[in-house]
Amino acid sequence: MTQRWHAALAALLLWLHAPAMADVWGYIDAAGVAHFAAEPVDARYELFFKGGPALVNGAAVPASASPAGGRSRKLLTFFEISSNYKSVRHLMREAAQAHGIEFELLQALIATESGFDPVVVSPRGAVGLMQVLPTTAERYGVVASGLSDPRTNIRAGARHLRTLMDLFPGRLDLALAAYNAGDGAVRRAGHRVPDYPETQNYVTTVMALYTELKPPLAVVQQRRQANNRLLAAQGGALGRGNMVLPDSHLVKAQRPALDLPPGLLVER
């Protein structure tokens, strides 16, 4: 009896500690906009691909130390045929290089946030591709009306993501949770992903897409070497300062305004 009890307990503990599998569900609507989630939100969602272990509330594995993702054919096909994605791909590469972010991370985040719909506005007022709130944009010197411009939206969103990655170094899951729920919510949760179903789903979905889209290790290393050479030639990090401030004091006047088209900057 004792042996059976110990065996059952061991099996239960193994099940409790087994990492959740980060499957991604989704569908493409009539306008060609993708909708992704870590679970079937409604009857329109179907299993897009089966992912690896979810990394919610675990130290995120750096891209340079992890193998390439499964490169789901279904997922890659979406990006191959999406005109919305192809129209902003060069802007994403520009922002990724400027702020030291992997291109595939921006790709996964935008796919989750907006499905590459440049004009979508959330019920909370978040705007465009990276679903940037006007109050967040103001921290980076961007007026709300400027967020409808894809380049401005991507640069502002990427800059905010970079700030959060610096605020939670080595914890991409926490940076993504802060992007969704706010850095204050992450700290109040004890530096864990807050126990909000939306945020848990969001972090799992972005991480799963990012893992699936990541290129092979050799390609990542080549990119980083090229970026390091560029940074060395230009004397430092591109487009961002070295000081990260918490909560509502993130950035503000301490960081220079984004390099944006005339008329899109907040008057100071």
C-alpha cells in the first residue's frame, strides 16, 4: 500500500512540474488578419501548430542558446502570403536593429497583438500594429495621432519593449507580461507573470511563436556578430539610453525623442 501511495505521489508531482505545452491556436479572417492564442478562444480557432514547453514564469532561454523552432509550414505560409506583413517587414528590421531586438521576436509580438492589421484599435485604446497605448507613446515623444503611421508605431512599440527587456534582464517572459499588463503588475506579482488569464495566454502565445520562428543558431550568432560590429563602429547602443526608470517614469525626458517624420513629435 505504501509503495503504491509513493508511486502515485511521484506521478502526481511529475505531472504538476511538467511544463505546459505551448500549442498555438488561430485562424485567418476574411480580411487576411491573423488571430493567435494559446487556447481556442472560440469556434473559429483551430490548432495552428503544436509547440514546445511554455516558458511562463521560467527564465527565458536566449535565442543564442536554444535550437531552431519547428518552423511550422502553416505559420510560415501565413507570412509568405500576408501582404500586411510584407508591407512592414523592412520597418520591423529597421526597428529590430535600432533597438537590439531579434526580428523574430517583433514578428511574434505583432502577430499576437494585431495580426499585422495596421489600423486596429483595441477596446482600451491601444493603436496599430504593436497596440501601443497613447499614454505609453507619450513617454517616447510620440503623439497619439502618430501611432497610425506603421513606422512610428513599430519604432515606439519596439522602443518600449526594449525598455522592458532592460528592466527585466534575462526574463523575456516578464518583459512580455509587462508589455501586456504593465511593469507595475509584474512587480506586484513578485516578479512573476501576473495571474491574469489574458496575460498568461499572451506570454505563452508570443513565446511559442517566437520559438517557432527563430532561425538556426548559426544564423543568430552571425546576426549578433554583425550587430556588435555596427555598435562598435557607432560607439554604443543605437537609439536608446542606458538608464531605465520604473513605472510611469520610464524614459520620459531622459531619453531622446524617436527619429520620426515631422509633425509626429510631442511638443516639449
